[in-house]
Amino acid sequence: MIIKKFQGKSELEAIEAAKKELGNNIVTMNVRSIKRKGILRFFLKDLVEVTVALEEENEKYSPVKKGEKKEGIPTPPITRPVLNKQEESRGNAVLEEKLDSLHSLLEQQLQRPEEEKEEEEAAEEPLSELDRLMKLLYNRMLDNELDEKYANQILDEMEKSTKPNMPFEYALANVYQKMVLKFGKPEGILPAGEDTKVIFFIGPTGVGKTTTIAKLASYYIVDEKKKVAMITADTYRIAAAEQLRTYAGILEAPFRVVYSPEEIVQCLKIFEACDYIFVDTSGHSYQNEEQKQNMAQIVHSVDGEAEKEVYLVLSATTKYRDLLKITDTYSEITDYKLIFTKLDETDALGNLLNVKLHTGKTLSYITCGQNVPDDLNEFSPQDAVKQLLGGKN
């Protein structure tokens, strides 16, 4: 595995330099600003340094067995459609510090005096350096509430592609790389074609669907100059309808309350000049069969009439067991992409990977606060893995 640093005037320029030398299969591990030196530092902007990793075809430390296929590594997205730049810069610094802290901790754990290791492992067979590394990573994953079976799966894959004498920096990069691949490439709302595209937002009550819609609508209306109409089919909660009506008024966007699937179809004609129609829906219990059927009628109301996308909005604070039941229920209704909210209310992100691996669905956006539209970002696999391996604050 090759690990190298590249510098440029921007993150894009640095990554392009990395691709030019190493190819498109690089994985971005860290991004940070570099202060210039010398008298010209007062007149020039800071440089951006990216650390990238590349698994070589003829890997010295992780050889590919005969007949075994090499995993492709998707190029991570460079730009994010919804991003608070100040928060991103601060977040990158925190995440980089977490990874550096983990690196230092690993080094300390792996270089302890032999007598200390023997005392700790007196009742066990002596562990190799790689075993101790894997044990530490395993504990980090469980601390972040990653399901035990997925933690074992990741480390089993790592063990197969490493040698006992592999430097732990390469082993850490290896597991980081594999976890980024498991998250997959995020995908947000795709561009609308010539006709109006309908975007449905579904999910349990209280996860933040209405606020998430407002954040996305704000971005598309203000930044992308798109025409967005907002409608709500949540007639159970008057407050939710009024909240969305208020946001629509601020954004000067068309708004309507609908009471049936047929009215959603009628909105296609009413809002035919719009690029998107965002549809807020009521939360329902996965145990209520009638509500489940009503939801199915709503999300399938425009089938054959318009292009659509469906987003399942989930809270990162929901218990894992409940998340499995919720996602399974909605999977019976429709296909969807995933949005996770309330990341600011938890320091354990294991559920994001748990749900991704359980459902196989694409992650799209995350929210981390109530501010519209600032507290919304496109999901970053790299940032999530850094926090997962960095452990709790």
C-alpha cells in the first residue's frame, strides 16, 4: 500500500495531483491546511495538503492470492452540494486530530515494555503485534456501537490481506480503506430532467423530516436557483404542516397541503413549472398495517406519471434494534436512499454503518443541528470512518 501526501492551492488541485501520479483508485485519508513559509506567506493563501492511500496491484504487505480479484476503490467525492464551509474546516481539524490521536494510541499500545504486555496477557497466549492492533480497533468499533458481526467481518477481511510483520500504519490504512468502501459512494438528489421530479421524504415521527426538507429546499432555491414546490401529506400533525408553510413563505416557494394520493398527482400539473416537488409525509408505526398501506399509496402515487426519488429519514440516536425494524418495514413499501439526522446528539456513529450494511441502501445526507440550511451536509464516508476509528470523545 502506498501512502503519500500532496499539496495544492485547493483540495481539488491536490487530489488531481495525487490522481495524476497514483491513478483514480486513491482513497483520501486526511485534508488539512498548510501555512506557507518565508516572506511571501503574507501575500499568498495557505496550501491544502491531502494524504491519500493506494493499494498496489503487487502489494508488498497485502498480496493478492492467485485467482483472487482486487477490490476497486471508488474515488471519493470532491465537492459536496450542501456544505457549511466554516463548519467543514473546523470538523476536518477535529477529525484529523482524532485520527492522529488514534495513531499515537496505537503506537503506545504496540510499543509497550514486554513485561507490561506479559502482565496483561498472563492468562492468555501471547498476542502478536497485529493481534493487539486488531483488538484495539475492534474495541474502538464496539465503543461506537458498530454491530459485533460487522466489526468481525471488517477485521477478518483485514487479516486476510495483511502479513504479521506489516507496519501498523499500513494496517490502520488498510482497515480505514475497507470501511470507506463498505459505506460506498454517497448520492444525493439527482438532477431533474425536463419534467418535474417528485422527492418523497418518509420516516418515523420526530426524526426531523420537515426541517430536513426545509434545509434541502433552501439550498436548491437559493444556491442552485431551482424552482421547488413543497407539499405536505402529513395531515395528522398540524404543527408540521404550519412549520413547512412558514419555511415555504420565507423561501417564496409554492406550498400546498394534500389529503390523498390523487391530490399529489394533481400537483404535477399545478407545479409543472417547478424543477422539484418536495413531499413531506406523516410518520407511521412499523407495527400499524393500515398506516403502512397508506404510506405505500402516497409514495407510489406518481408512478408512471413523474420521475421520483424517495428518502428515508432516520435519527442517529434511535436504538439499533428499532432501526432494523423501521428500515425493514419501509423496504417492503419502496426503494429509498438514507438520510441521518441529529448527529450532533450522539458521539457513536456505528449505526450509520450498521444500517448501510443491513439495508444495502445508499447514504445521501446527514444533519447535525436545527439551523436552516447550514446544518446539512452530503454524507462523507471518510469523515465517518475517522470518527468510528477515533472512538468516543
